[in-house]
Amino acid sequence: MRLRYCLTISAVILSSVGPAGADAVYDAHTQVELVSGRSVIRPGEPFQAAVRMKMDPGWHVYWQNSGDSGPPVSVQWKLPPGFQNGEIRWPMPERLQEAGLTTYGYPQGVLLISDILPPAGTEEGNATLKADVRWIACERICVPGRADILLNLPVGAMAGASPWQMEFNETRRQWPQPNPWAVTASQDKDFIYFEAAVPAAESAAISAVEFYPFRNDIIAHSGDQVLQKTPQGFILSVLKSNLLTKPVDSAAGIFVVKKIPPGKEAFVVDVARVPVRKAVRATASAAPAAVVSGISLLWACVFAFIGGLILNLMPCVLPVLSIKVLSLVEHAGERARAIASGGSLAVGGMFTLGVLVSCWVLSGLLIVLKALGRQAGWGFQFQSPAFLVALCLVLFVFALNLWGLFEISLFFPWAAAYINQRYGYSKAFFSGVLAVVLATPCTVPFMGTAIGFAVTQSAPVTLLVFTLLGLGVAFPFLVLSAYPRLLKFVPRPGHWMRTFRKFLALLLLGTVIWLVWILSYLVEASTLGTLAAGLWLIASGVWLWARALDLPVPLRGTCSAGRQKRGQRIFAVIFVVVGVAAPFKAIVMKEGPLPAREEARPDASSIGWIEYSPQRVQESLDQGRPVFIDFTARWCVNCQVNERVTLRHEKVAAKFRELGIVAVKADWTRFDGRISAALAGFGKNSIPLYVLYYGDPAKTVKVLPEIITPDIVLKALDEMVQYRTAVR
């Protein structure tokens, strides 16, 4: 008996140094070890053991529901005979933002505790606990990790304290507690509304509430969760997932509640029934913004300005900017006078004003459409045939002017004199407007994130972000206007400028052809024929007018030249009026959906695209198949470049076929509410957007950059394969 007592005391003393055999494993930027809440276990008495994970700075692992990406940590216990283990007790996670996605996880470390029950007849000595742990650690990239860890614990009649006791106690305080409030839920087409009855004194201390679901597919994890205080407690409005194909039947998860003074606690929420609302609550606070992009207002403004700068390098805007630079060169002879009077800078200011006014009008339209319940995004006006026809006509006339077929002074001498007297202010303003109009088919890095943030915020915030975008577009020309000496490397005005003007005219005519190509997917062939005839009539009209003004002055007593002038002018006006009006009158929309674009003949670069529908995506995911969605449009320049350079690349196509990826084309050339909603679900309001679903039960998803290369896509596919292999 004394010997047994001495052995027990010795075990306690040794355990105070540290559990025997508890060797840590380092893998995937994570240190993993098995620890116990007791240094000595007693037969038949439950205790707690845990997987302790400590990540490198900047890395994190995932909660039981990872959100938009990643799998949870998996722990498979391997215990001595007769030992039983309980489920993992998950501490409340943090809401993490990464690459526009929202996930739930642990950015510093976590203690995943489970209850362990040894059998009553466990013999004294040592018990070896083992666990097979698998996880994905993520920072900017994700790395799968695996560790087989063990812990040797003494078995005795006398329990001993554990060196991990304080960490166990701290983790227990982070466990979600039973919900103290009565919670009900309801839903409409877009949102789930949680209503909680909270005592007034307790409700006053609540500063924020967030809902983290146990299921992955009921809410849009990146969606804005809006808290509305009520006399009875609060209402939490949560955006539903775009993966849902039917109403939510139940809602279970945790409320993470932030209180004043600073503090945070979690409560388990389990609503067995979520009825459908007959009417949506009309208060503004109960209609939350659809999506949060995971960035602050400051960064949204910075991204908008940088995106505007990059837009100037896109083929959409470069011709207009070149024309304005040409106008500065044309005034090179008057440069000293312009600088002295501030005229050059004033022209830059008017160009900037034209850009800003256009951005304000565009943001205003988005705000109005949002208020009317219609989701619209950057470039939405290119879904309108009337807008495309009008733009074709404007650019065509502009091209005729650059080619030298006519000058504004021939049509409106008084207006031309006024414009020249004012150093081209009106022309500069119009050029700024045209720059924004032509920029909308292009989406560049940074800009998509900023616009996605802007359209989910209040009207003043939306206007602010679009203002910064406009300043970014106008900034290069504004700098050149303020410092004309930067153009000293450009040759002085001369004959070369005529050739350059004609080159710019060809660029604008190419833009017109591109717009007609977009129109061909929206309207019937008869509309295109009428538009072509209208352009011919406009060209003939301006030619006749210019010819009439170039006729010699009639001799005294001779009226034939005067009558000829009047006749040509009349025909010129008729031609121009008919050429402008006829295409609008002849617009006939095409019927039926747009087909998913596939190459004319199967070859090495064929992928086999199918038309987008949420049901098809969901069916493929339910079958465990990976899905790649290409959100695109014919009018999106970036989309077309990415498709031809990357998505038609032989290696990419071969990889798609090898992995059995379901390739889905979400074509937004025409307005499609399903695509708009899907974009909003990813925190986006513009295209291109490329989404890769891994096809695993957690519905892990990866969002690719706006500009993709074959290497980027192939790397994403390889990461998907590694991930699927690691979680099997």
C-alpha cells in the first residue's frame, strides 16, 4: 500500500514538470501538441484533453464552419481500450476577411478540448492518448497540415494539477453558452431575421451582434449583418446564401455579442422553424446592404483612386486621353500665354469636372436602382441597346471630326469661336464625360473591390468612393495640364498631327465596330442593318454640309450657287436627323437566353462551358464535383482578354478535363438578376469574377484575381487538388 502511495506521489511530482511523451509536431506553419487538463488521471473519472495549436504570425486555422473557404480542423482520437471521447468543444471564432471572402477561424492559436472518460477498471501505470490531426493553415496561401501526436498520462488514485490549467480555463470562458433569450426567426426572399427578447438593461449594453451558422449554406458569410434595437430587444438581419434553392427550414449557430464596456461572449442559437414573411419590414434599418467587401472606407477610397489611375492604361480610355493630350500639344504655340493665364490648368480642371460629373451621375443611377430593389453593377449601361446605339453615333461623329471630314466651326461658327476663346473648356468637359463612358466596360485590380464596397453603403459613401475613382481617372491629364513642360519630349505641332489625328479616328472607328459586335448579341439583325444605314446617312450629311459651306460666294445676279447651298444644307440636315433617329426606332431585342460560348470545333483548347444557373451549380457541388464559374460579358474588355489568353490555353483546358471540373459561364451581357445576386454574394459589383468551388462538403471556394494568367489558374487548380487530397 505504501509502495502504491509513493508511486502516485512520484507521478504527481514528475507530472508537474510536464506530461511525459507530449512531443509537439510542427507542420504547415503550426505547432501542434496533445495536452491534458490533469497531470494524473483516475480510473472511471472523466477529464479533458485538448489539441493545442499555435500558428506562425499571420496564419490561421478554421472553426467548425469555415465560412467561404477552408475546412475545419479534424481530430481523430486513438485511445486505449475502453476509453471514450466526446466531441470537440469549439471556442468562439473570429470573423476573418481574406481576398474578399469571409471565414471563421483562429488567427493566433486554439485549444480544442474534448471530454475523455477512462473505464473504471483502468490499471495504474501509463495511458497513451493519440490523435490524428488534420488542418488547413492559411495566410495569403493555404497549406494542408497533418500531425500524429500522443500524450502519456500516469494513471493513479490521486489527481494532479496540470501546467495547462490556466489555458484550459481561459478556453472554457470562450465556449458558447446556452442562449438566455427567447429567439425566433423569419425569412423573406433575401434575408433571415432573428428577433431576440432581451431585458432593457442588458440590451442597452449590447453594441454589436453577429450570427455564425453551423451550416455553411444558409447565409452569405460576406453579407452585412444589421442590428436593429427594438423595445423588446433586437432584430438581426442576415443576408441569405445565393446557394439556396428553397427557403431555409431551420437556423442553428452562435450569436457573438459585443458589449459595453468592451467584452465579447457567445450564445448557442437553435431555431427549429423559420417561417416565410408575408411582407418585408419597411424600415431602412431592416433592409441591410447586401454585401460587405471586408475593407474600411479609407482603403476603399485608396483602391478607387488607384483603380482610376490604372483605367487610363486600358484600351477603353486611352484613345480619349490621347485626344486630350493632343489638344494640349495643339496649343503648344500658346503655352506661355496659357500658363500665364491659367488656361491650360483650367482645361484640365474642366476635363476633371466632366469625369467627376459622369461618376456622380453613374453612382446616382446605382443608388436609385438599389433603392428600387434592382441590383446593378459597373458597366450595367452596356446591357442597354439604346445606350450602345447612342454611343456608336457619338463616337462615329467624333471619328469623322478627327479624320478631317468636318470641323465644328463649319456647323456652328459662333460656338466654335466661343469655345476657342475659352481655350476649349466645353470640349474638355465633354472629353471627361466620354472617358468615363468608355471606361465602364473595363475593370482593373483594386477598382472592383472598391465599387463592391461602395454600392453596399449609404448614398454619401457611394458618392465619395466614386469621386475618388473619378479623380484617379482624371489625375494624369490634370497633372499634364498643370505642368505642360512634361510634354516637352513631344514634337512641336506640325504635319505629323494630321496623321496622328487620323490614327485616333481609326481607334474610335474600331470602338464603334466593337460596340456593334456587342449589339449583335442583344438585338436582331434588322437593328444592326438600320444602324449601319444611319451611320452612312450621318457621314453623308456632314459631308454635304461641309461641301455646301466650301462653295464659292455667288456672283452678283446669280442665285444658282445660293440655291445649291440651301439644297445641300437641307439634305444634310435630313440625312443627319434620319441617321440619328432611325436606329433607335428600329431596336428589336433578341429572344431567348444567350448560349454558353464554346469554340466552333472541339480542339485542345476546348473546355465545354455550360450556361449558368444556381441549380446546376448546386447539383454539381452536391455530387462532389469541382465547379469553375466565369462571370463575364461581351462588353467586358478584361473578360475577353482573359478568355482568349488564359481560359483557351491548352494547358488550362487539359487540366479542366483531367480534373473533371464543371465549367460554368455566367454571361452578364444582358441583365440577369441571378448573376447580379451571385456577384453580390461574393461582395462584387463588377466583372470579371472567377470562382473555383473545390467540391468538398464544406463548399470551399477560391476567388481568383480580375486579371488571370494560365499560371494563376493552374496554381489554383493544384492547390485545390492538394486540399482535396489532404481532407480525404
